[in-house]
Amino acid sequence: MTEIPSFYALGLIGHPLEHSLSPQLHHAGLDALGLEGEYRLYEIPPFPDGEEMLVELLTRVRKGKIHGLNVTIPHKQNVIPLLDEMTPTAEAIGAVNTIVARGGQLIGDNTDAPGFWADVCQRLNAHTFEHSSALILGAGGAARAVAYALLSEGWSVIVAARRPEQVRNLCDQFSAFGGQISAAKFSNYPLSTPHSPLPNPHYKLLVNCTPVGMHPYVGASPWPQDLAFPPDAAVYDLVYNPRQTCLVREARAAGLPAVTGLGMLVEQAALAFDRWVGRDAPREAMWAAVNIER
């Protein structure tokens, strides 16, 4: 039987972390359930400089001094060789955003994918678009989680990113997984002219998985001004700082439903909280902590 801690030591690994909202979310969760604990930020530089720090921190988790960790860039893949086990979701995505300690073993999970799907269904009604197609901008860890979520729900996915090699790797991985995924036939990305061809003008969802538009570069958008948005599409921007990104603002001005990734942040945090505490996360309290309604 798993021992229930009297004090939950939780935290986030990544770099940089100064704008993280995770402490607010998880402290709200702990407070709502009347649990003692803390959620700390563990700033660990990119490899190779941060490698020793990461190993030392995960040793503390293994010894039970820390009960659970979230992982963000640039360490979602760096942690994998240091773990004992990965969930099927994390294995398929090839990235870990949640580490659970269990009996001295470290288990890697990925709550980004189900967190994204929960939020895109809730706020953009994506579940009503059965077997539709989506265009993903970017091909990094976040794009992998989004692609996995959509492919698992029967969607087809098209990927556009700056680095063709990264796009090919992502498409090859998920084609083997059995998904309908392909690289966009753009001559380059970002799109540079109004004549750039759209891979499928009828897709129902545009998802920005790049950091373009993130604070402090709030005036930037991954979608070019000289290219019209596809008709009848919804737009989901994983960037959530600022609260209304340039992409979301422009999509709404074009008459499209559009939201940032703040809801995904809350949902993936709640799913991680579930795993650490063994109880349903108090989602209403966590949503309220970042001042948005479900």
C-alpha cells in the first residue's frame, strides 16, 4: 500500500521559469483539498551545463524527498534516460512532462496530450469535428503531444515547421504509429507570400506549437499577415503569455473562434496533480487561480 505523504513536495524542472504559472495552479489544488505541501521551481540550464543538476534532482525524487515533478523545455527528452519506466502515452510521444515517484521508481508520463484534447474540446468543441484535419505549426515536443492527441482521436494532421528534418522525423514516427500525418508542401515556413499554397484549405483546426508570439515578443504571429486564414477553421495557440496573443487576436478579427493554451496548461497540471496525489484535482480551484472560466 502506498504511503500517503503528510507534506507533498512537488515542482517544475525547466529553463527559463520566471513566468511559470504552475506554482499558482498546484498551490490552489493543494489548498482546495486541505493538503500540506509546496510546489517549487527548479531552474536547470540546458545540457551539458544542467546535466549534473538534473541527475541530482531526480536522485532526490527517487529517495522520496520530492514526490512529483513537471518537466518543461528544454528537458522533456533529457529526463528519459534517467527514468525507470514510461507510460504508453509518453513512450509514443517521445517526451515526458510529468514524473511520478512510486516505490523508489521514477515513472515518466505525458499529460500535455490529454490536457490539450480536453481543453480544445471544451473551448472549441473539437469533438464535434469527427475525423477532420488539422494544421500544426511547429514540430517540437509540444507539436508531438498535439499530433498524438489528434491522431488518437481519428484526425488527420499536416505539419509545417522551419526545419524540414524535424518535420520528417515527426511524420515518420507517427506514420509508424498508424496515424494519417504528412508534411506541409510549403516552399518555406513561415509562409512568406500571399501565393504560398495551403496544404488543405478545408482543415478545421490550426494549432500553433511554436513559441512565436510569446512574451516578450508579443507583436509576432506565426501566421503571415498577407495570407488569409482558412474559412471555418478554429485556432488554438499553445502560447498563453500574453493572455491574448497576436495570432488569437488576428484570428478573432477574421471571425474565427480562437483561444490560447492557458486552458491546456490548467488541464495538464490537473492531470499531473491526479497522479501525484491519487485524488481528483480540484479543477475549479485551479482554473480560478489563473482567472479564467471553464
